[in-house]
Amino acid sequence: MKTIIIGGGKVVYFLAKVFISKGYEPVIIDQDKDECLWLSQQLKAVVLHGDGSRPSLLEEAGAREAVAVLAVTPRDQDNLVACQLAAKMFGVSRTLALVNDPENQEVFHRLGVSVAFSTTHIMATLIEQQAGLEEVVNLLPVAQGKVTVTELLLHQGLPSVGRTMQELDMPAGSLIGAVIRGEQVTVPRGPDRLQDGDRLLLISTPESYGPALRCLMGKEV
Amino acid sequence: MPKSLFIVVVGCGRLGSFLANGLSKQGHNVVVVDRREEAFAELSVEFSGFKVVGDAVESETLRKARTADADCLIAAAEEDNVNLMVAQVGKEVFGVKRVIARVAEPARELAYRQLNIETVSPTSLAGDRVLMSLAQTAGERPS
């Protein structure tokens, strides 16, 4: 399945790598010629040089067959226009845009972008986050996505609550790195018991992520 | 003279300053927005409107220009994408009734016209004009 990534820098490189590893065919559109050359040498991906908000270039990138367009340039206006053109002219159903001004997140939703994300906003929420609303509070890929670190919030009724580390049959390739209980952070050992309200740092490989979540939360969250 | 309108002009380059000067002279209330303060040097001495320094793709800048009260917003910045974004934000977020965007690239212009954004393309205007003029010359010449 084809995805189009518009932007430059390391973000695009790593995004493309993640997409390739998940079996997508990313096509990159980058304004920087030298970077295009570098990207095409590093990745098994089609790299086009130019302005991703030009209809002709989107078409050349295969926008008609693309399942998603991801616009991550540092310029909000370019990301918006690229997403809108992809959707309106080429029927791309899923468009994702990076917004630099956090206020534009709301604006982009109103103007038809499927997902608008603001790094500023994400960072701010991470800091503000007291107790998360959902069980998976955040997910952080490390080492090019070979390891993920997830923060989980436990509540009454989950299979892991009330059980000790020993009793939990955590799958290979996963580990509870820390338990955050109130102000206290502990690295759990065998006899330690999990409680309602605990926050866990789960470290896992992508393959064991699902099984580990099932083991702790009783389902894939 | 028709009733005076409140008009926000985004971009104070060649087109923006031309429009701002002209509209101000006609007696309209004009606010002109540009990222660079130096750009306002293009305004004539008779220009009696307001100037706002800021990046118009940030809603904050449009708020400073009192866009919500505007009868008309003209997006005349250098970059197409700035204009397309500002025009849509003006219309959808600030509720401006009449919004006009300058779009240089004809292919992009076409797409946005379908989105009900009123656009003006200097490229198409000049191009059409030249083609028309050439067609006339060709028509005049006996074949």
C-alpha cells in the first residue's frame, strides 16, 4: 500500500523506515535536492524532489493509489494545502498533517484534514499529564522502532491488578521497567504486587507488544 | 460613493500594497498584514489604514487584524499556500463573507475554485490576455 510523505529531515527518514517495516510503500516528496539524493540512497523508497503541494507532483507520486498522505514540513500552510489537494483532487481518504502553531490543529480539522497533530501540543500534554484518560498514556518508539516504551494506567478489574510480578506471565521480549505509584517509582521485583492506580512503564519489542498488553490489560488496547 | 467597507489585506508586496493603497483612497477601512515591517514602506503617504506585523497563517495575527469584523479579506501574499490557507481560515474560522485569494499556479487555482474559494490568478490573467492578443493578430492576418 502506498503512502506519500511530504517533508524533509530526519523525521521523514524515520517515518519512511517505519512505513517500510510495516509493509507500506512510502513515496517521499522533499524540497531539498541533496537530501533527496541521500534519502534515495538510504531507503528502498521512491524519492521525488519538489513542492509537495503542487498537484502535478502529487500525481507523479501516485496520489491516486495512495492510502494516506502525511505532510510534515515545518510550514503549516504547505501541509494544509498538500493534504487538501490530495483529498480533493486525488481522493486520498486519509490525510495527516503536522501543525506547528498549536492553534492550527483545530483549524485543520475544520478544513478537512483527517488528523492534525501538533508537536507543541503533544509535548505540553506529556508534561501536564497527571493521570491519563486512557489506559495507554503514551507510546514512544526507541531505536528506530525496534523497542517501544509504553506507559499504562491500571484500574480495578484489569487482570494484572492484585497480582504479583511472578504471577504475571509476561511474554518474552517484554518487561515492566518501572511502577509509578503516587510519588514513588520502583523497579518491580518478583513478589511486588500491582495495584489499582499504578502506572507502568512497559518496555517491549514490537512483536511482543500485543501479547504483553493482553497479559496486563486483558485485551489489546 | 458606496458604503465604506472594512477590508483586511494580507501581504504588502506589489499586489497587496497596490490594493491597500487603492482601497484606502476609495475611503474603505483597511488593515494590511505582513510578516515584515519593511514591507509597509510600499504604502503611499495617503494610506490611512492600520498595519499589523505578523505571520497570517497564525490565527493570532488575524485576530489582531480584527478579521472577524471584516466585510472582506484579500489574501495577496507572495505564496499561494499562505493565501489558500488564510482565505479558508478567514471564511471558516472568522466567518468573513467575501474572501479572495491570489493564486499564481493555475492547477492549484482550479482545485480551490471547486472548494468555493474565490481565486485570482495573475498567471492565468496575464496568460489569457497574451493568448487573446495573439489570436487577434492571427485573425487579422490573411491566411
